Amino acid sequence: MKKIFIAAIVGVFLANFAFADDASCESKAADKKLNGAAKNSFIKKCEKDAVSDVQKACDAKAADKKLHGAAKNSFTKKCVADGSK
């Protein structure tokens, strides 16, 4: 149950990051002159890549600080939220 809760919290923060990066992905799609399904596919992949990049960076920082358990989860959650601004 605790893992589900933590996953849900991380998911919320990742979703917030995806929405924040949406404008950047939209502009990239416009630069490439994409429309319709190609545009939607591009934006979806762009947002997913942006979220995973931030998550990977935050996980690496937590590992560098040798954090585990609740401390790691708290640090990663804050790091992802700060990275989305």
C-alpha cells in the first residue's frame, strides 16, 4: 500500500512536469510543421522524454547523496517538482 501511495505521489509530480513542458514540446512540433497524429505522437514522446530526463537526474542526485527510503523519496519528489519550474 505504501509503494502505491509513493508511486501515486511521484506520478502527480511527473504529470505536473509534463504539463509545464507542454509549451516547449508544442513549439518544437510547430517548428517541425507537424499536424494531426504526427503532432500528437511527437508531443507525447517529447513530454515523456522530458519527464524521464528529470527523473533520471534526480535519481542520480539522490544516489550521489547516498539517500535511501523515505529520505530518498522525499528528496526525489522535491527535486522533480523543482525541475518542472
